[in-house]
Amino acid sequence: METVKDLTTNGLGVDPDAEALVYERPSINSLVPGLFCTGRLSAARVLLRMPSPDLWNGKLMIGATPAVRNEYSLDLLLSDIVIQRGYAYAACDKGTPQLTLRDPSRSMEEWTDIYAQLTDWAASHVESYYGSKAQYIYISGVSNGGYITRRMMELYPHRYHGGVEWEGVLWHTRQRHLLTTLPVMVQSYPIYRNWRGDYSTAERASAFENLIEMGLHPDSEPFWDVYYRVYWLVSLWLYGRNLDPDWKPFAAEWSKDWLENPQFLADYPWLERLPFFNERIKRIENNGQITKPLLSVAGNYDCLIPFRDHAEAYAKLVESAGASTYHRLYEIDRGNHVDGLLRSHRGKQQPVLPYYEAALMHMERWVEKGFSPPQSGKYEKIEDFAGDIALFSKSSSDSSD
């Protein structure tokens, strides 16, 4: 434990994992002195930031980290924002940072146990430091951190008062997911772009239709190349290797050569392999059975986990479970998977971070004051969604084609 002059990234610095997720950093308007703790819980690296007692608002935010990123990855998306609002903040690396999941003996099933431990550990330290328990405990995360947020709300509602998730990955045996969509994407994209140079117009048109059938928004086409190179292939290999380790090509070590010729992975016979990887997915799948408020924010330009098959499909799970009264889904027009992708080519996209921050504040008002949050639906302008909420995140930068 260490007493520091500033718990924000102005005082503690910015980790590359955090920088990669934002288009613009949120504003930091003041120093937030307090106690900074790091350590380990089981296999996970953890951190806890606690503002000085005179600044604490009586609340604890648990940050659910995305993908295989580290415990600092939400510092700009979440920590800087909630720390300035007086929250204590805790996060971890899920125990599976970087390429840990290439070991099939490790599992995403570990994540919920680790987050239960993290929540209890952070709540205990909060009580010890401040002399009283946190009045409210929330959980929030992005991508597979969004999945964790949903899953923790389903499994451990007694630990949390509410949750907010951004672009949550849906894992479910009866829904499309990464292992059933990515093979089609990596097979079809090089044909659509005619990389080999001998595909006919009809073949390219058919490949384009395959990509649209996977849930991709047609207007997101200018960004498919970066998704192919940054997300599609490596995600298929990593999650395929973990969830279907008996398919031999997944056992190969990652090769950048696949970016030029993806056939090695594109030949994955996912329909034949359904019985095998579904056995593993059953143990981690969402069920939609929430009993506390949960707000979902998702961009409809997301080309890794398309809106239809992850955000919308989860809302339908919640509805099937009879829990819709606790859930809202906000479709952010022209929103991407992570805002960091906008820095290289923003085009007509808009940052999702301001909507996510506003959703955090709508959650607070819903849980603590009984104010109903905005209705589910598509939102095109942050002003229409945030209302009177003052935001630290920025949404006014000019776009450029």
C-alpha cells in the first residue's frame, strides 16, 4: 500500500493497455490523493485505489477488464472518471493476461471466481480504510469485461447494486458467437478484397453478403481491414485454441503469416465442431437471469462482436428470463468496438466513451434515487442521451473522412 498525491493517471501514469482503448483521454480536473494498493489474488494481479476519506463518496466500483489486457487497462475509460467522482476503484487482469488462454488447461470459467474474490477483497479494504462498508458497489467493464459484468450480475447479485457494460461479448451455446462468426469473416474478407487477384465479381459479391450475414453493418466496411488485422484472426486462434483445443491447427503457435494467407484458420469446420466447443461454453454461458439493474451500451459499427449477435441477443436472453425490467440496451449509432480504433481512421464514427460515462451516471440515479434511465433504443447524439449530466469524457472532436 502506498499513499499518493494523485490516484488519477496524471499522478500514476498511463499504461499502454489503457491508452489503446481511448480516442481521447477524459478530462482530469483535480488531484485525487489517497491510498494505492497492488497485489495478487489467486492467479490474478489486482489493484485498488481509495480516495482520501474526505473525498470518498461511500461507493466502490469494480472494473471488469477486457480481452487479455492487464489490471490497468480501464484506467482511462473508467478509473479516471469514477475516481474523480469519489469512488474507490478496484480491477484485476482476470488471471489470464496476454496469451495465457492459449493453455487449454486454463479457462474463462476462472474469471467469475477471481472477480468474486476481487470484490470481497476490495470491499474488505474499503471498510478497513474508511471505517464503514461501501454503501453501493457497482461493476462495469468492456468487451469480455462486459461479459464479466453480465455474468457477475447473473451469478452474484448479492455482491452488486448494479452494473454497466460496454460491448459485452456474448457466450451462449444457442447464439452466434466468436467461434461461429469469425471463421466466416476470415474466409470471406480476402475474397471480397480480391487479394489473390482472380476472384470474379460474383464471388466477391457473395463474400460481401457473407460478411453482412455475420452481422456487420454495411457502412462499417471501411474499418473491416483493421479488424481483420487486429482482431479477427488472433481472436479466432486464441479463443479457438482454448475452447476447442483438439482441432489441430489451433495448437500451432501464432504466426503473422496468417494475416496474408488466413486459410490455415479459415478452414475451421465450426459446424462440425459445435458439440465439442459447446461443452466448454456451457460452463461459462450467459443466461440473462439478472435481478439488479444492468445498463448495456453497444456501438452498431462494432465489427468484432456485431450488435445483433451480442448486444441485441443478450437483451433477448434477459427478456426470455423475465428480467427486462432490470435491463436497458443503448445502441450507439456509428459506435465502434473500442474508441482507440478511431485514432487511425475515424471517418463517420463517433466515440462511445461519453455514452458509457453517461450510462454510469444513469445507473447511479436509477439505483440510488429511483430515477428511471433512458429507454432502450438507438442514440445518435450524446446530448440526447446524457441530458444534464456533466461528463469528463469528450465527444466534440471534429471527424475526418
